[in-house]
Amino acid sequence: MIEITNFKKERQADIEKMSKDSELHELSLEWMLKADKYKYTYNYSWMGRPIIKYPNDMLLQQEIMWDIKPDLIIETGIAHGGSIVFSASMQQMMGIENAEVVAIDIDIRAHNRKEIEKNPMNKYITMYEGSSIDEDILNLVAKHTIGKKCIMLILDSNHTHEHVLEELNMYSKFVSLNSYILLPDTFIEYFPKGYYSDNRPWDVGNNPMTAAREFLKNNQSYEVDTSRTNKLSITEMFDGVLKRVK
């Protein structure tokens, strides 16, 4: 037990030092920008479905899930379905009883829906097509929260400040005490201004990170869990792991 305790202390000390390494942060961003030219995050799959995430972000999600054992994960944004398949497979691997994933996307494309429905994890997944900030969709999702012990939220749809802030305000009430909201794409705040302006509505000053900052100012029930985020160097989720503490 002493060896395990010492290992954890050494690891935490390294994480703390790493989080203060500004040169490493700049190098990480430089690498991310260069890798993005090749659509790096598009190059991985989970159980046959493209997942469009950094592998270490998936590993961090697994660590959180192992610690809290969520029996309901609400995800906004489906795309090819890799993320919801990942979430459902982790729940099943961990033996979480009555586990399910509820996912929302404004446009579930027919070819993606077909492949998701063929996946062995599909029986644990419910998909709703529509805007995540539509009250009718919210009411459908609310029905799944009844009787759940631990609810976790992942927001990965429209990445504009306005949309993410609205999602946070609408869905944060479902998240259980000591559970989490994951906010991919906070890294947009650190990419060059105008990087996405040709084909996306989000940018520096208008993205999930700015939405999270405003949300946290007005909501004392959540805080950034730096014990999680400090170890993420190459990530979509800079300061994007919010823990419900009240």
C-alpha cells in the first residue's frame, strides 16, 4: 500500500509541474495545429465507428467513468457515433447496472444511423434527432433521468458560445452530485483567430471555453476539476472538465 500511495503522490507532483510548463503548452498547441492539417482526430475508431477525438481524452473519460460509474450519459452531438458507442461500451465493461446513453443530434445522417444501429452497443443507446436546445428534446431526455443514480453529460454539438451556454443552462440540472460535464472543443480558444471562420461559426472568443467561463461565473454548483485537466497537454478539453460540487 505504501508503494501505491507513493506512486500516486509522485504522479500528482509530476502533473502539477507539467501543468505549469508554459513551453510544453505552446509546443502542444503547435503540434495540434500541425496535426489538424491531416484531420488527426478523424483517424481513430472505436468498435468500428469513427470517434473524432484525441485518444488521451477518451482515456480520461474512461478514468472518470470508472470513478463515478454513471448509469446515464447524455451526449449532444452524434456524428459517426464513435463517442456514444465508446460511452456505452465502457458502461457495459464496468458492469454498471441499467446503464444507457442518450444522444442528440440535429441531423443524424442515414448512413451513420444505419451503422450505429448495427453496432452491438446500439441496444444501450437511444438517439433523438433535433436541436439539443429544443424544449421538446429536453423533455424527452428528462424522462431517461428518472431513477438514475449517476448522470454524466458530454456536450459536443454546435460549439458556439451561445449554443453551449444554453446547453449548460438546460442540461446541467440533470448531472448528479460529484459527477461531470465534459466540454470538448474548448481548445478553439487557443487556436489562431479566424482558424475556423471560413466554414464554422465558432472562433476565439466564441466557443465552449467562453461559454463555460460564463456558466461558472453564474453557477456555484460547478468548478473546473484541475486534477483531471492538468494532465491533458494534447487535448480538446482545456479546462473543459466541470465537476458538480454542490
